[in-house]
Amino acid sequence: MKSRFEFSRVSSAFLETALLLGWGIAQKTQAATLWTGHTIDFVQSSTNLTDELIPGVVSLTRGYSQWLYNPDAGDQGPGLDTPTDTEWAFGTLDNYDANYYQTFYSLRNGDLSTLLPGNPMVVHLINEDIYLSLTFSTWPQHGGYIAYTRSTPPVTITSPTNGMVFDAPGPVKIVASAAVAGGTVTNVAFFANLGSLGSTQSAPFSITTNLAAGQYALTAVETAGGISVTSLVVNISVVSPVGVLLLSPRITGGEFTFEYNASPGLQYVIQNSTNLVNWQSLVTNVSTGNPMYFTNSFSSKGTQYYRVGQLPNP
């Protein structure tokens, strides 16, 4: 069997209740951020245990027979001040600064299976000074999975997603979802590490830009009715890709194996051919290390050629 090692690189390219326990917080005097964007449904299950509000900072989950807690803040389970970095009130965002807030754990003095479902609440993310609406639809008594509907930021970067890796200096397309109740979004500006990338005044709100190798914190700023709101940060990496080099071909136990150089986070395709003209894609993957390894069943009949190509930026 002959093997041909080629480098092929394609061109780059988020009831008001009386149960107040007699305490709350004072009204805010500084501007807070209100999540008045579209609503999403969180339905907890064995494969969807946690709702990420701010990735790595605030998430909500319920142990099967417990109360809410915030694993992103280091909570190992429910406690007196959990979920960490949150406080809760019954009411709406229209009156967010007049609501009385308390820890979620303090609500346990009642039957939450009858108190919570269908009754609008406001959640205050304390350290971030963010307010969002949340209404439980399901809270099983004595344990079980929960479900609720909550609001999202009025402007959200929908692409790329947090942690994505891109090839320098190939183009990176940034897309934002922006809306405002009862008005019109007049501008969405995009930023990387607080530096302006440009703006657009009409939907779809997107921009394509070339970024040099480095780490970038992306944000989008929506302007509507003279008021500006900033999205949550999306962190991406831009890397200078290594050259794709195929190494160490070997046949062991009826398997043909080789390794190839790759930049972690970038996409690659592995193809084979019997005639160097017609190529078949065998595997498309995102590199998780360098080098990467490929194994294919060995056939002693005929000639097989293999090549690996780096795919363009998404």
C-alpha cells in the first residue's frame, strides 16, 4: 500500500406576595442593566441540568430534592445565601427598583410548588447589577426537575460563541440579535477589547472583520431611543495556524494510522482517494491538540492516498 501525504488548506475565512420577611434592599440610584430581550424557556432534565445566565459567572440549577444554587460561583449545593450573587423578588421589571429582594433560600418557609409557578419574579444579579424577569412553570414539591421562562439581554452576540478559535488573519463574522419593546433599534456597534470594529443601522446586525492573532473580548452595543445597552462579553481566540504535516504512517493490527500537525480549536478535514483525482471526505473535526491522530481500516487491495486540509473560519 502506498500513502501520499499532501498539505491542502482551503482559503480562510444568549402575584405580588406578602412573603417578604420584613426586609429588602434600598432602591438603586445608579443605572442598572435590564434584560428586556426575548424570553427563553429552561426545562431541566438529566441532560440539561444547568441554565447558564452569564457563562462561568452565574448559572442556576436545582439538585433533585434541593433548592437552587449557582455552581459557577462555587456553590456545592443550597445554603443560606444561595444561589450566590442573586436575590429575588416577586414582581415585574417595570418596577424593578421598587421591589423587595431576598435570597431564594429564604422562600423555603412556604410551599414553593404552589407559590412559584405562574407568579412573575425579578432576579437581581448582584455583582453585575443586572435585573431579569423569571417565571417558574414547574416546581415539583419534595424534589424534581424545574422549568421556567426568563428574559435575555436586549442585545446578544449570537455568533461566534464563547471560546471559539479562528485562523489569523482570516475574516471573523460577528452577528448580534437586537430588539427593543415598542421601538426601533437605530444602531448596533461592535467592539473587540473595547476597540471599535464598526457598526450597522439595520437588521441583520452583523459585521465581518479581520483580526490578528490574539485574545479578544467581543461586545455589541445597541442604541434605541437614545439609550444604549451593552451585550455580555463573548471571548474568542485568533491563532496563527501551524502548517499541516502528515507524520509517522504505520500499519498495526489491520489499521492504518498517521498523525498530523494541527492548531487546537481549528477545523480540519481528512480525505482519501484511489486516483488522486476523486477525493472522499472521511472525517471533519475540531482539533483538540497537536498532533492529532487518524486511524482507518487497512485494505491490501489497491492504492490509497490521504490528505488533511484546514477548513476556513466558520
